[in-house]
Amino acid sequence: MWKSGSTSTTKIGYKNRNNQVNLGTRGIRGTDHGQVSYKLECLNQNCGHIYGANGTDIFQRKCPRCQGGKDGIEF
């Protein structure tokens, strides 16, 4: 059901510099032009928040709950 994208940052298991891990996409359209949304999970201690992000944002995303990042999108 969940699939990786074609770039290194959109692969399932990719972890960005803010400790957010990519859990994959189901192909749902994102909010940026030509993007699909990806399911991300915050790996910070005592958080674990799960939210959606455009593929182009994965490398720099911050958690909306514990890091003051943008609200997530549908995934």
C-alpha cells in the first residue's frame, strides 16, 4: 500500500536532519504543483507525531507538534 518515491529523500526509511522519517506515499496529490504527499513520523523522544508532507519538503521538514513546523497535509 505504501510506496517509495524515485529520489533518495522520498524513499521509505529516509530520515532528515530534523529526525523525521519518511513512511511512504499512496500517490495522493500534494499541495505543491506536481507533488504527491508522503507520510512522515517524528522520531524525537516523546513525540511520534505522524503527518503528511509534499515530497519536495521532506529533506527539511520539522515536526508540527514539537518543532514548530508547518501543519501536515492529507496523506
